[in-house]
Amino acid sequence: MGRPSVHVSVEGFDGVGKTTLCKRLARDMGLTFVEKPLRLLFDHDGQSRYLPIRDEVNSCPDRRFTSMFYGLGSLYLYGAFAGQRIVTDRHLLSNYAWSGTDDNPEVYDFLIAELGLPTITVVLYASKETIAKRLSLRDEKDKDIRRVSESEKIYGKMRGFIEKRGVPSIWVDTDGKDAEEVADEVEKSIERIISDAGKRD
């Protein structure tokens, strides 16, 4: 199947600045920012059909099902943006971190066989205390605050997936850094990686 010519995937726990970074990378590097690709399929005429579907899927305890649902989003993304330069808020890494188990590795085998790996995966991380503070500033009632205790487990699964699957990646500690500092650091790394990839091609 077709695939984007450049795909920067920004991953990490809620509250670490993924969306902010995606918008900055889109602006500065000429990338198209795609957030929740299945919204492009389900949402029309000003009606949000995707979010209720997503919430029902997330409530399903069958991780094989949830991993396939988000995998379909990745397949749709690559078909819809074939040949384009994109940046996404989450992709395969988050799918695995939340839905990957010992019982569904074949889902990720299939997705990687069909899609390949992103040009670069950027993992933003922070301490549990920093994540909780940022989420509280965003919304004191944010339900994700209750999940902050899972952040170390989630990052552990991400690291394991990267190591096992050979995912090209950079990790950026966002503790004590503002959005501009994080973006500057990431942009320099991405430009170097894309340049090196172009030379090899």
C-alpha cells in the first residue's frame, strides 16, 4: 500500500506536550498535522461520530479488538496521506502501549508488514509529578489524572516495543523545559535524521 513520504510520529503520555509539538513541527517543517485519523472517516457535516465510537471501543476489555481498531486508523492514515509529509499525535507505539499484550503480537506483525515504521518516532516523557501538574493545569477534572500512576508502565512498554521492532526513535525529557525548548531540540534531531535518510536513498 502507499505510505507517507515522511512520517514523524509523536508519542508519550497525556500532558507531555504532544499536540503542541505536532503543531510546531507542522508549521516549521512543512508537515501536515493529522490527529485521530479515523475522525476524517467518521466525522462529517459538523457531527462528531468518532469520539462516541472511540469511547465504546476503549471500554471493551478485549485488547485484540482495541489494537485492531486503532490499527485500522493507521492503515486509513497511510492510504489517505500516501506520498505526503505528515506528523501525527500517536501511532503504533501508543497502540501497543495501551492495547498490546502477550496474546496479540500478530496484530503488530501485520501492521508493521503493511505500513513499515515511521521515519522517526519522537517520545516525549516527564516525571509522574510533572505530568499530573500539567494535566491539572489543563483541567482539574481531567480523567487522565487518575492514570498518571501508569505512566512508568506505559513508557516501559514503549521502550520494549522500540527495542524489539527496531523503531527509529528519539526520547526527549520535557521536565523543566518549555514548549519552545522541546520543539527546538526535536526539530534539530529530525532534520538530521531526514537528511541522513535522504543521502542513503
